[in-house]
Amino acid sequence: MIRKGFKMKLYPGCEEEYERRHNLLWDEMKESIHKHGGRNYSIFLDRETLTLYGYIEIEDEELWAKQADDAINRKWWDFMADIMETNPDNSPVSTELHPVFHLD
């Protein structure tokens, strides 16, 4: 199991919509995350900066990287592009965070 942390950024005024969409996360998207080895996935919002902090545990970096090309994942990126910072392909602008401490 590999622990990954990352950050993304919301557009102002989109906090409630971001949470609403995730509360209604498509079953197909959940299946895609699991199919690509993702588990124990959480996203937190810093309301002052609109920075999202994500945490996920994955089985394998190579398997997880393949999710970027999954059709349902691409559809999710397109669905979310209007409320957060994205790259030209609509993937979220995401910065990997360096782990500094962990306690089980």
C-alpha cells in the first residue's frame, strides 16, 4: 500500500457545489477508483484558501496512473472543470505533497 497526498484548488464560490457533486459521486467513478487500486480516499477543504487536500492509498503507481486514461475518469474531469483549476485536458491541477509523518 502506497499513501499519496496532493492538493488542488477550487474557484471562489464553488465550495458547496464541489461537495454536492462528491456526495453524489457516480458508481462508475467509485468503481474506476477501486479498479485502479485506490482505497481509503479523502479530500479536505481549507475554506480560507480554497485549497483541497487529498489523501488516497493505492496498490501500485503504474496501475493508478492508468486511471488517467479511463473513460469514466475523463468524463468526471470534464464534469468538474467548471469549478476548479484544471489543465488543458481538464485534469485537475494537482501538486503531490511530500510525506513527513505517519502514525498507524
